Amino acid sequence: MSGLIALLDDVAAIAKAAAASVDDVGVVAGRASAKAVGVVVDDTAVAPRYVTGFAPDRELPVIWRIAKGSLRNKVIFILPAVLLLNYFLPGALSPLLMLGGAYLSYEGAEKVIGALSGQSDEAADDAANAQLSSQEQEDQMVSGAIRTDFILSTEIMVISLAEVAAQPLLTQTLSLIVVALVITALVYGVVAVIVKLDDVGLNLSHRHPGTTRALGRLLVRAMPVVMSVLSVVGTAAMLWVGGHILATRLEEYGITAPEHLIRQLAEAAEAAVPFAAGAASWLGETAGSAILGLLVGSVIAGVVLLFRRLRRPASPQAS
């Protein structure tokens, strides 16, 4: 009997430890997800453009295909890679984050430069897509979306890993799996709602009278504005996240000037708006990070443009 009691005590202890581990995973995963929120905003803002132009009955299947590809990116490819890297080369985590921050800054700056110059690749993409069948267009768009998602998912997982790096390996693994599942569901759930809002509005405007019809028309008219706002928010998020990553990681290497200037801007904003000091401080810090991201991204964009021009073959001279 005493042996049975001891066994039950052991089982109870194991159950308590397992429950505590589950709680730890939930807390750590929540904290890690919060750290990656900027990239999540960017991912959510970027994704809807990949389902524009499809028939309404294909929008949700396309989103589902992209979501599955995104989850596959995170869990099958990125998760093992970042865990192995953190285990064997933990010092490589900061450089990898900085590389990702520089890439996000470049992407954001390129969008800003394109908007200011009036140049865009969308027209060229539309012309190329016009030569493809509908299934080929869908496959191409899904493939492009998953490739873009791979970059953003890598950033999400690396940022999340940086938050859980001090935890045991099992907690790291389970926490990152939770982050992957939650963020993928959140991003593509929101994307699904966004891209179907116009269909909902169209349905309401045709089938229901009075106020409901007016609401439907409002939704239809609002969707182009919503998509434009998402594009701006996505660009701002890229610059903010990229600049923030660069500033905080540079400080680890003793380069404190960028982070110091960002903090000064946050303190100045807080002093200027004392009745909303927390919000003002956050806005100041975010603006400072975005400015740093824009500066770094613009330099990289200039180098990339110069490299492309140097690689471009010289046009033959007229004889």
C-alpha cells in the first residue's frame, strides 16, 4: 500500500510539473508573440495583395494555401534551423536579427522611394500575369506569397527565439510552435476577413433594405481605403521593426548612438505630452526607430540600385 501511495504521489508531482510547464510555455509564447508584433502587422498588411484579382470563390482557398505554406515555413524549415543555430552558435543570433532588420528596412525604404518616385512593379507584374492561365496565376501568386512569408516568418521566429533563448530546449520548442500556430492563424484569419469584407458589403447592399443596405455600400466603398491604409501601415511597420532591431542589437556591440537618440526622442515626446506620457513615449520611440530604418534602408536601396546598374549590359551604340 505504501508503494502505491508513493507511486500516486509521484504521478501527482509529474502532473503538477507538466501543468507548470504548460503554463510556462503559454506565458513565454505570449511574451515572444508580443515581441514579434511589428512583423505580424507587416505580414498582415502585405498578405491581402496576393489575393486581389481572383474570383470571390477562389479567395479563401488561396488564403488557405498560403496559410499552410506559412505554417510549413515556420515549423518544418525555420524552427529546427533557428534552434540548431541557437544551440551550436548562439552568438550568431544577434547578427542574424540585424541582417533581418536591415532587410526589413530595405523593403520599407524601397516602398517609400517607389511611392515618392511614382514607380511600381505592379504594372509589370500584371502584364506578365496576363499571359498565364488562371491556375498558373494562382500558383504563381501563392508561390510568391509563401516566399515573402518565409522572410517575415524567419524574423518572427528569430525575434521570438531571442525572447525564449534562456529557457530549456523543450520550452523553447513548444513555445515557438505555439507562436507559429497562433501567429499564422491570427495573420491569415485577419486577411480572410479583410478580403471578404467587400463581398459581405456587396451581399448586404443587394439583399437587405434600409440601414443594412447603406452599411453594405459603405463597406464596398471603404475597402479600397482600407487596402491603402494597410499598405501604409505595412511599410511603416517594416521601417519601425527594422530600425528597432538594428538599434537594440547595435547597442549590444557598443554602438549606442542610435538607441540613445531614439530614447531622447521618446523622452522629448513624453515631456511634450505629459497627460499621455506612455503613448507619447511609445510614438516617439516608434518614430525614431522608423527614421533609423528609413535611413539604413535608403542606403541599402542606393547600393542595390548602383549594383543593378553596374550589372546591366551596356546598350549597343548606333553605327
